[in-house]
Amino acid sequence: MTDANWDGLPLAGTPTILGGVALVGSGSAVPCQRVTNDQLGQRVETTDEWIRSRTGIGSRCVIGSDETLTSLSKQAAEAALKMSGWSADSLDLIVLATSTPDDLFGSAAQVQAKIGAKQAAAFDLTAACSGFLFAVITASQFLRTGAMRRALVIGADQLSRWVDWDDRRSCVLFGDGAGAVALEATSAENNGLLGFQMKSDGSRGDCLNLPQFQDHLPLVASSTYQKGGFETIQMNGQEVYKFAVREVPAILQTLLSATNTTPDGLDWLLLHQANQRILDAVADRFDIPKNKVLSNLANYGNTSAATIPLMLDEAVRDGRIQPGQLIASSGFGAGLSWGAALIRWQGPA
């Protein structure tokens, strides 16, 4: 197996030798409130059978009055630090992948302060459901060049803020949650991020978006200003499904070819948890057995940037994912954006 097709290499003529990245800890957190399909059926015209048969979702968690996106992110971050055996002040970088921050200017710095990571730079990264993988890839560049030593990547979203809870087509899909991984610079020989691919297509962005209000108000004289605010999530479900079942296998095939990896050499397939039919279709495309496909969609729904780290942490903690195992992962969603990464889980030293 070879290191793959890395984007973001140094400028031509620069003799920098890139090192590796080790994934050594994980953590997750979900809200206390759980809303079942039957409970949603008391608000909109739907049933548990209708939702499960079309999505695979049975319930979802929703942030309540005593929780925030920042508090969930803090819990996930602290769990990842505890697993890795790190102190917060040993972190150099925190990247929070979210499209739903508590503060429009960003929530990463709030998380940095709450966990006591005084030495870490912190920023938000917005790429919707692809956000976690994009953030892992971004953080890894700082580590591989030797500029930083330790990073924490968090994927967290509170889509319940932006769901139309009276639209049965979309309200059944989404939930809230947070997940985190601890990344550490290591030698190229011990590299755990073996390759990646990233793609975007803004021409199809209107298939899934969260647009601003078009509300223009008088300012002075004939000038106006646009009042801040957003509508609810807008989604063309059929187009998003067709996009996912076409593009996810394609980007995974590119990644596997670039890394000289065969599907039967994978220990796990870990996809963004959007719809069970998508997970099944991608697994079928590569003849990957169902028992190698990680899924917790039934319990959480689509938590956007949180789905992959939430599932990763669950499988690490229950013993399914073991050190040294090989994981192919793909995130996909609004933007439209999609990406894939080939990961070897190391776990704590």
C-alpha cells in the first residue's frame, strides 16, 4: 500500500519531507432528549414504518433548553482527550466542523476555552455533511509538515435549529450530535491517513441548502440593508439520493485505486449516516459484506458533520474497531461537497 495522491503538497522545488498522522483517540456526545418516529407521528402525518422503510431511521436526539452545540462539542472533545491520554494544554490546533455554530462568528474558540486548551489555535470549518472529513484532512496538513504536533478535530451540528418540524419529508431525517478525534504527528511509516479525495460542485448546491432570508429594509435615503436570518433546510431528496449513490462509489473507487487497496482488504466501511439505502447501495457496489458496514443511523438520524466521528467512537468503544484496522470513509452533502479518506486506526499508545 502506498501513500495516495496528496493534495496540498509543498511548492515545486521545496524539498520538505512529509510525515504521518496517527489517529489516537475518539469521543462523542449526544443530547439527552430522544424523539422517536412514533412521537414525530403525533406532530406530522407519518409512521414508524414509513420512516424506517425509506431511511432506516428509528429515532433522533434533539438539543434541549439546557444544552448547546458548544456543550456537546466540549463533551466529545474531553472524551477524545481522555482516551488519547492528553492534557488539553498539549493541543496545538482545534478544528470544529459545523454548519450550525452557536455564534455565527464561530464556536471553535468557545470550545477551546471550555476545555482549557490555552495553547491551541481554533477555528470553524463549514462543509456541511462532508465537514468532518474535510476537517481531518485540513488538520493533517499542519501535522504532516511538522508545523504542529497535536490536533483535535470535532464534527458537531444542531440541525434541529433549522428543520421545518411540520414538513414530514425532511423533519424525520435529522438529529443533533458531536464527535471528535485526536490526531498526532508521527513518522511516515506509522501514517494513519493513507490517502484522501475531496470534491465540490456548487452548480448543484440548490439540491440541499439553507438559504438566507431575502429581507431588504430601508437604511437611509434610498439605500437598503439585508436583515440577517436564515430559512429552514431546503432539500430535493431524490436528487441528493441520486448524487450520493453515483458520486460516493466513484470517489471511493478513485481513492482505493490511488492507494493500491482492494475492497476485500478493508476492515470497515464508514460512510456519512444519511440514509440506510445509500449505505447499502455503496456496500453492494464494492461487494462489501453488511457486517463490515458501520451504521448507527437508526438511533441518531443524520447529524451532519457529527455522523462519522459519532459512529467511529461508538465502534472503537464497543471493540469493533481495533488498532491497525483499515477504514474507508466518505462524507457527502450540501455544497454539494463530497470526500473520502482511507484511515488506519491506531488508538491510544
